[in-house]
Amino acid sequence: MEAGKKSGALITSTYAGEYGRDVFSIPGHIYAEKSVGCNDLIRDGATLIKNAQDVLDEYSIKAAPKNELVKAVKVEGIAAKVLELIPFDKLITDDEILMQVDEIDFSELSGIMLELEMKGCIVEDAGRYKRKVGG
């Protein structure tokens, strides 16, 4: 996340702090204007977060082992092949997937993507997809 000096995220975090809610922030580059807000939050007392495990640790939550997460969702056949193509760290379009999978057309892919989203394996954002951790 990025937050400049007058970001809406800073307003929200101010209200959260006033209401006794926990405020977390991921540090940004010290010379980037869009990191000033995040870095100021940390300076002002927000909990510094480097990764998801930091949040779990803050609340004393033990993460499930990765193999248990994977076992919870069963994906087979062409859906499994499609899932393997979807990255965790960036969004991918239907067209990018179809270029890599010859066995299906757009309508079949739409059904597969809906199935994967309903199973909690992926998230959709404006027609682009990203794999969820544990999915």
C-alpha cells in the first residue's frame, strides 16, 4: 500500500486509532512521496508489518501449515491447470490464461474462473485474477 502525506488511508487510520483499533503499516522507501504517509504512521506508533506472518503474530494466531490449506480445496483437471497459471503476486487476464491453455475457450474459462473464485482459490479485480495464498 502507498499513502502520501494527505492520503485518505491516513484519515481512516487516524479514526481507527481514536477508536482504539490496531493500526498497521508497511514501510515504504524513505525518498518516495507515496511512502511518506505509511512511514509517518510507523513513526507515530502504528505497528510495522513486513509480511502476513507479522499480523498473525500480533494477534497470537498460528497459521495453518501450507499443506493443510491446500488439502482443504480440491481442484482437478483443467481447473487445476488453470489455477497453476495464476500468479500470487500480480493480476492476470482471461486472455493471458487462454494463450497458455489450448483445451478451452472463453466461455469454459469463465466457468472455471467462477469455480476457482467460489472455492476461495483466486480473487477477481476488474476482470483480472490473482491467486490467493493457500488457494
